[in-house]
Amino acid sequence: MSTPGIPTPDVSAELEAATQRVRELGEQVAEQAKKNGLAWLEGYETVLKNMLDLEEQAAKGTGAEWASTLATTHANFVRSTSEVVLGALRQQLKGGGV
């Protein structure tokens, strides 16, 4: 006979098992979010690289040296800045902190 409000051993075991399943599911969701974040980050880096390359090529195609210099300077600035920012994001997604 059980006392009302006090879990029986079977209920306690079931609660513990349910708690463990929820914990494991939470860990799986967090891991998948990290993988998705890394995939998005890699895709963004590729698009950014292609856009900067296009910017430089278009400026060189004008034949104006100032346009080519400006585009190259801008592209190098964006590359350097994004390398730092995206690198920090990558570290966070991999669980390494900043």
C-alpha cells in the first residue's frame, strides 16, 4: 500500500528514466544546433569569398587603377575583419569559447 503524495519505487524509477531521456534529447538537440550553425557559417564564408572576388574582378575590368585599388582595399578589409569574427563564432559553435 502506498501513501498518497509519496512516489512508489516504480514511479521513482519511471521519473528517473524519463528525466534521463529528456536530458539525452536536450543534448542531441544542442549538438545538432551546433552542426547546423557550423554548416551555415561555412556557407556564409563561401558566399562572402565569392562576392569579394567578384568585386575585385569587376573593378579590375573597368581599367581604372583607382577602382581596382579601392575594391582590393575594401575586400582585404572585409576578409580580415570577417576572419576574426567568423573565427570566434566557429570557436563558440565548437564549444571552445572565445
